[in-house]
Amino acid sequence: MIQKFEITAKKIELTEELKKYITRKIAKLDRYLPRQARESAHAEVIMKEAGGSKGKKTYTCEVVLQVPGETITVSQATINPFAAVDIAEDTLKNRIRKYKNTHGTNRLHKRVLSRMKRRTGGRLD
């Protein structure tokens, strides 16, 4: 679970149920982070309520995830606050995977290359 985790609300009252839901969904995204980035990751979730068109309320879930070398920001708005958290979680998963591909180590790739070099006598043709 992400150690540094904050939930703030603007113009909305956060119930215990919503706090638990946000914690369960967003705080457990560290399993997708590279190992060296897990300890220094810092997540901030901001829930906002705004009056939409025709008197409908819209809820915005904004997640700011600070990892070494980059800040990942996701903002999603829907009619239901729980749905906003779900959509933000899915988008954040995809962004973390992209981060991991660019900043993660390729130990498996290095092992395969070294094994191939041993078999071919140092030549990779």
C-alpha cells in the first residue's frame, strides 16, 4: 500500500464509506509501480463536487501520484463519486504501466541476452 496517502475534499462531505473505497482502490496501486519507486511514492486524492448542467451534480476525482522522476496526474468527472474513483483508478493503472516501461529495469531482458551470448561464444549475429 502507498505509504504517503492523502484524501482531501472540496465542496463535498467525505463519508467513511467513500474514504474506505478511495483507500482500497487508489492506495493499492503500488503493486504496479517498479520496486525502487514504491517507497518514495506519494499519492494525493482530491474529491470535488460541482453543479453541472440542468442542476445535476458532478463529482470529480483528481489523483496526483508523485514518483521518482515524474508526476502522474489523472482527473475524471461523473455523476457518481464512486464511479469517478473507479475510472480514475483504471486510467492511473495505464499511466503507471507506461511509467514502468520507461523507468523500470529490464533485468529479464539482460538475463536473456547474457544467456544468448554464453551459448554463441560472445557473438550475437
